[in-house]
Amino acid sequence: MDASKILLYFGYLMSGLLSLSGIIVISGFLLPPHIPQKFRIMFGIVLLLYGIYRFITLRVKQQQKDEERFS
């Protein structure tokens, strides 16, 4: 296994963890109860969207690399 595959899997793992932590923050399990609800929801949405963004960019880069390799 080469380094690019390891970094690709690590990127997928990080995007999954970011999305999961965003869901956990939105649900209220991760932050203390004295944090305002609007801040908690905003922070959770930012984490969730960043995880989705990372996943999409990884997929697009991987598809471009596969097209270059097979062309």
C-alpha cells in the first residue's frame, strides 16, 4: 500500500469524524449545557458541512486521478 492510499483513507476517516462530531454537537452531547443553543447548532452545522466538503473534494480528486490513470 502506497502513501497516497493511506492519506486517502485518512482523509475519508477525518471527513467522517468531522461529520459525526457535527451531529453530536447539534444533538447536545458534546458541549456543556451552559453553551447557548444557537451557538451549539451553528457550530455543529459548520462541522457537519466541513466534513461533507472534505468528503466531496476527496471524491472529486480521486475520480480525476482515476480518469488520468485510465486515459
